[in-house]
Amino acid sequence: MSDVHGVRIHVKGIVQGVGFRPFVYALAQELSITGWVRNTSAGVDIELDGSGDRLESFIKALSDRAPPLARIDTISSEKIPPKGFPEFSILRSEAQEGEFQPISPDVSICMDCARELYDPEDRRFRYPFINCTNCGPRFTIIKDIPYDRPKTTMAPFSLCSDCSAEYKNPLDRRFHAQPVACPVCGPKIWYELGGEKVSEAEDALQAARRDIAFGDLVAVKGLGGFHLVCDATNKAAVEELRKRKLRVDKAFAVMMPDIETIEQHCYVSDEERSLISSHERPIVILQRRERSTIALEVAPGQDTLGVMLPYTPLHILLLDPEDGFPQALVMTSGNMSEEPIASDNQEARERLNPLVDAFLMHDRDIETRCDDSVNRIFDHEPTQLRRSRGYAPNPILLAWEGLPTLAAGTELKNTFCLTRDRYAFVSHHIGDLENFETLQAFEDGIAHFEKLFKVTPELIAYDLHPNYMATRYALERSEREGIRAIGIQHHHAHIVACMAEHGIDRSKTVAGIAFDGAGYGDDGAIWGGEFLVSNYSSYARAYHLKYVPLPGGDQAVKEPWRMAVSWLNDLGIDHEEIPQIQKKVGEERIRIVQRQVEIGLNAPLTSSVGRLFDAVASLVGIRQMVNYEAQAAIELEAIVDPDEECIYPFEVSGKIIDPSPMIRSIIEDIHRAVPVSIIAARFHNSIASMLLDICLDMRERFGTSTVVLSGGVWQNMVLLAKTVSVLRASGLEVLLHRKVPSNDGGVSLGQAVIAQSIAD
Ligand code: ZN
Ligand code: ZN
Ligand code: FE
């Protein structure tokens, strides 16, 4: 034993609450190395005595054999004199001033726990809160760091002797699993009717199942909030849920017990199967099968379904396949339209009581509410539509280190973003900042993240729109705390969000194509059809869609016919040529809007591609009014004839792309009674082809051979597929969003990175 050395190791990344210390302990035993391991606020510290060879193998195994949920960002080590440790031990966690380390998102139930859940011999048989170091709640129960039980909402549950023994045994799967619990000592479920507890434990579960099977609406408390639940195959129940939730047409998510059941109702590719079964367990948008028995009212006017697997033990028990029990349940956020998801028991009783017949409750508090994430597969890879439970607060690793920055995000689908070192912590989905509750969730969320990740912002980034609540918050805070604030153009932020998630080089300039619903332009107009020559700190507007009036502002978003009238007016075409609008809307309202357009009263100018889709959807008679954002465009996309290849023309003069010839051709096609599915296809083809022409021109003029696609319009999969295929065929490199959404949920990341780049 002459060659005993000492080493001190520091590991950074997601290494707490993921079974990292037991893994280190077992590794030390295996290699006969002595020393200790300890969680700190900055990660995991290890000190070891051992031979040079063994220490080397140890360090190599740390990253090679790390537990599945760990994400190691860095391992640093330094030689120190050997300390003569007699054994290997796990020391108490230590908080360090100012230090931080990433926190694991919530993790769906693991295979081992799922097996024990159904093992009658196991002491956690059918226990709805079974978990271990490889699974269970994390982000939603954490109040502060380091991640230890007293700093979670599990603090009030003191461990029984059996759980305590597992918790203390380094060789047990539940060693230091902070949410560890059992029927003796842990959280409990109960069933409530009219504010009264009517049953507990297994009886409560069976009562909920009985009522759901009967057609009732039940609020079920989950991981990040309450779900409103009903039988997805029961048309009347789904209709009743829509009525009570004031949600007219927007699709509901569905949970099914297993992948086999999902395959009966939807087409599932290999990539989709692994995404659905991943431990993040997002809602995945799938193509619905013709023969599916899911009520059409679940996703009216759409040929897709948003589907997820059970991700907590309670869900597994709730969906247990059985004759007479529904194959699929609607599981939609427990809120009224627009409000944030309910998370607190008393709050849920007050807010959800008018919506449901009963409550399946539990007594583990939710510290941070977190909606289900929504993903889909595009071009064999996942892409985010809503990044929340299972993903947040996993940081996006940036290509360089900048000032600690707070980006406030946007008004709709808000997320905020805090950066520190090379980490960008993009928040969970906050929602639309249109009411007091969401605004509160926004402000609380920022305070929580600043505490958890020990960030003191030295920069604040905000959207240029003066009326966004997020902008007002940013400016007030900047004023109050004397922090430098930088206004960021909305579409530049969209493009940079996509650049940042791909970590592209700082010296690079790209063609950024921001196709969006709306964003405040630097000239005060409403942008959304933008071709930007962009890098991380600046942009030039190379081309944009022609401005037309947006009659009634936000009202035009809800009433696509207004944009049709605006375009008809611009082209000098009499609206009587499109009788379907006249019939649906009425002569008088059209006249008012025409007048509004002519005198420019409450009719700001817009270059939005989203609004162009609205105009076309209205002209072809798909929809004159919408019940949720982008409904007209979604329905236009859904009817596209995939075999049609024709393209309409467009014009360019100077920086302005004028789709007038396109709209004229559409009107001609309408008059020739060309089927709507053909017109819709030609319109999509035309946008893709126009985009290609402009990108080729930009490559020639600005040397931009990389095209970045961002903005809400890119959630249109038909348009995205056509565009990507023509761009790639012409040798352009195409970057798409993967880690954050292309819609406004991704904007905060772009804002933060631009502000850092400007301040650098
Ligand atoms: Zn587990
Ligand atoms: Zn216990
Ligand atoms: Fe946007």
C-alpha cells in the first residue's frame, strides 16, 4: 500500500435526487476505495484515498456508469495528500453561500416501482405514492436547495421505521430518496363529494373509477396540479366537460393505460413510441385511427389526438384496465379557460367545484404547479409544443457564459428564463398573463427560480410590446432594483432562441424566418412575416410580408373574416365576390370593418403570416370565427390534399413580399369551384416555395446558408415539412426548434441570450 494517493472530485450537473450518492458509494465499495461523498449546493463533492489505478477507474466510471437520471455537466478533480480514511461514508449535505446546482424535473414512475405496485407481497402494494431514487416527484415538491426532505413538501411526513431503514441503507434503491413513503407514513388519498370526505385509500380510488365509468366529471390531484377527468369514449361526458370548462373546440389530452391501447386508437411510429414511454412522459400528438372509439368531441375538427401514458402510481391505479372501465380518460388541466392549473386543495375546491362532480384528493402539497408537456415527432425527432412537466427546470446549456440575466418572456404561453454561468433555466409553462392568478404564478415562479438557482439578475430582457404584463414587470423591476433592462424585438428573440438551443457559433449570421401570429415590430407595426439577417446580438430586416391593416386589433385574431375583408379591400375586390363571408358575417359588419380599414381606426398594420392564414381560411369558407388561437389555420392545415403540387405566384418589390397575386389566384380558384383541399394545398405549397426563393436570394446577397425557422406558424406540420424539404433540396442548412417551442414559449430563451450578447 505504498502508492496510496488522495483526490478531491467535484461533480456538477443533475446529480442530486437521482441516486448519485448510492452509486458513488457502491462504486467505492467495488474498487475498495475509502473516503466520502457529500451533496453541496453546487453539486457533489467526493474525497478519496486509493491507488492511482483505482482512482483513475473510479473517475472514469463516474461518467460512464452514472445512474440513468443523472446528467453530468463537468467533473473536476485535484490531487491532495491521502487522509487515511478507514472506510467510505456518505456525509451530511452542506449548503454553500451563493452556490447552486440544477434540480431534476419530476420523473415518471420507474419499472421497479411499477412492479412493486402490483406485488401483493410488497408493503407498498397499490400505494399511490410509491417512488424511489430513480423516479417520483422532484421539481414540483422542492422548496429550496440542497435537495433534502425537510426542504420539500414531504417535510410533514415523518418516516416510519421501515422507510427510515431503506432511506439510510446505501445499498437500497430508496437510499436518500427524499419523497420515500409508504401507506404507514406517507401521503394519503381520499374522495370528496360536496366538500365532504366520503372515502379513503383503496375505497376512494374505486369510488372515483366507478363515477368516471358512470360518466361523471372528477377532479384528480396529480403531480403538478389537478386534472379534470372523464371517460374519453363518452360523448356526453366530454360535451359536458366542454360546457363547464367554457372550452369550445380546443383539443383535450387523453391518457391511456398502456402503449397497446394507444396503438388501437392512433398510428404510432417507433420514435413516437419511445417518446411516449420516455421518463418525461409528455403528451404526444398522434395521428388518430379511423376506427378509434375516442369521442370526436375530444378534438373537434382534427385528425390527431394528444395522448399520454400514466406517469404517477396514482394514474396507473386510476386507469387499471378492466372490463367496463373506459380505455381512455380525458385528462385536461384543472382550470377554467385561461386560468392557471389549480394546485392547492382549498383553491381547487373553490375554483373547480362548479366544473366537477367529485374530487380525488391527496395531502402531498404541490410547491410549483406544472402543466403536462406537449411534444410531437417531426422528421424522426421530438419537438416541443409546450415544455413543462418532465423537462422544466432542466437548463439549456449555452455556448458561452454571460451575465446573470432574467428574461421576462411574452404575454401568451409565457415562460421566463434565468441564466447563470452557462445555464439557461427556461421556466415551466406559465400561461397567458391575462389574469391575476397567472400573473401571480409568473412573479412567484421568478422568485422561486432566483432562490433555487441562486441567481441575482444583472440584466433584464423584455419584449418591446409596451402593454405586455411581462414587459411591465421587467421595467418596474429594473427601475426598482436599478438593474439594466434591454428591450428585445419579438422575432429576433424567436430566431435567437433556436440558434441558442443548437449552440451555433457566435460569429455566424443566419437567415432567420420568423413566421408568427403577432409580435411588436421596431416600427410599432405588428410583425409576423419576417426574414431577418440575424446573429446573436443584432438583426436586419431583409424582407417582410406586405403590411395590411388588422381591423379591430385583437378582435381580428378571433374573427378571421376581418383579415379577409382587409385583403379584399387592399386588392380592390368587392366582398360580394365571396358570398360565403357575406352569408356568415352579414353585410353590416363587413361595412363597419371596411370603414375601419379605410380610415385606419383601430387597424394597426401587420405583416403577420398567421393572419394571412386566417384570411385564406376565411376566403375558402373554412372558418369565420375561432374559438381558440390559430383554429382557422389548424383546420386549413388539416384538409390539405397531400398530392396537389400546384403553386400560386407572388411578387417582391424592394424589401416587401406581396402575396396579392396568390390571393387573386385563390379567389379565381374559388370561383372555378376548385375543391377547398386543393386550394389549401396550393396555398401551403406557395408559402414554402416563396420562402425558398427568398432564402436563395438571401444566401446570394448576405451569404446566409443556414436558415433558422421560428415562430408559432411553424407548428403547422404540413407547412414545416414542405418548407424543410425544399430548403434542404437546394442545399440550405435548416435549423428547427427541438428543446424549446417555436411558439412564444421559447421567446424568453432568445431574449436572455440577445441581452447577454448586447451587454457583453
Ligand atoms: Zn422508482
Ligand atoms: Zn413508511
Ligand atoms: Fe411569437
